[in-house]
Amino acid sequence: MEKILEIISKTPIFNGLSEDQLKAMRSIAEDQFYDKGKIIFMEGDEGNGFYIVAAGKVKIYKVSMDGKEQILHIYGPGNPFGEVSVFSGLKFPAVAEALIKSHILFFPKDSFISLLSKNPSLALKILALLSRRLRQFTLLIENLSLKEVPGRLAAYFISLSEEQDIPDILTLPVSKGQLSSLLGTIPETMSRILSRMSKDGLIEVNGREIKILNNPGLEELAEYGKLL
């Protein structure tokens, strides 16, 4: 119970709530468990609630008409997902799938809206979260449409370095194949670019560990998008 309350308290929309408010949120949350590869919701399903990753990892993706998968987000413990549909009244716009065995908290829409009406501060936190998600989608679209793959990868490394405790030594949260999908490319292209970035002295690759050797050079690549 205490561990789940801690996870809820560290979730962006619930950060700063009182202990009683956190317990109220926990009281409406339904525990769901998914094995690797299991679908949490499909694109087009009714947005009847939202989710928080308690343990494990979830990918959000869309599938094109020709069957190509485009990963939009990958979420770990403490991250909410599916909340946009709850507050827009629309259906889920993508697929959510467990990347590994996962424990998910499900918050039913009606129960959450009832609690929300009693906590105006929570409504403001949700607006802030939705604004951040909109910015993330804007950056994703910008990267996929305007930057070449080296620039997308450099931008991803910089973003990851800002999230992790040791900024110059990154641990990829996903496989290189999944990272390829996230950045809109194929594994072969990703491998060539990683090799070139290593050869140019920008990074050092050791499995899923990426050591940043030249941060200014990486930032320049992220901005201009091309390897010289």
C-alpha cells in the first residue's frame, strides 16, 4: 500500500497532494496486471479511464495502413497515460501495450471526475500535464518531419540525459529496435548512425549504455540534424 501511494505521489498530476488526497486516489484505483506483449487498450477503444504505470514498462504506438508501427511514447513507473481521452471525451487515439510484465493502476473516469470536483488544485495539475504532453507531441512531429535521423537521435540522447541522474552516461530504456521505431527509422539505419556518431567522437556505445563524449557536438547535431 505504502509503495503504491509513493508511486502515485510522484506522478506529475498528483505531486503535492495531501496524504488523505493520495489515499482517496488509491481507493478508486484498480490494480491490473499484464504479461509482456499484452494489450492494455486498442486505438478506438472508449476512453473510460486513465492509467499509471506502477511497475514495468508500457509503449504507446500507432499502426499505419501498411502495418508499420510508430512508437509515440514509452512509459515507466510513475508515468500516467490515456488521460487525454478521459478529458477530451474522445476515444483512445493509439494502442497501449506492456513491453514487459507490468502492474498498472486504472482510474475509472466517473470516479476520478467525482474526486476532481472536490480538488480544484488537481484540475490545474492536469491542465499543466496536458500542456506538457501537447509540447511532447509537437516536438515529436517536428523531429519526424523536419529532422533527419541523426538529428532525431541526438535530440533523444539530450532529452534522456536531462531525465537521468548521470547526464553523461545514459541507459537506453528500450531496445535499439524499439528506439528505431520511436524515431521513425529502421534498425539497420540506427546501427549505422550509432557507429558513425561513435567514430566521430560524439558518443561511446556499450550495449544499452551510451556515454556522451562531446556534448556541444551532440547539441549541434540535434539542432542541424546532419552528420558531416
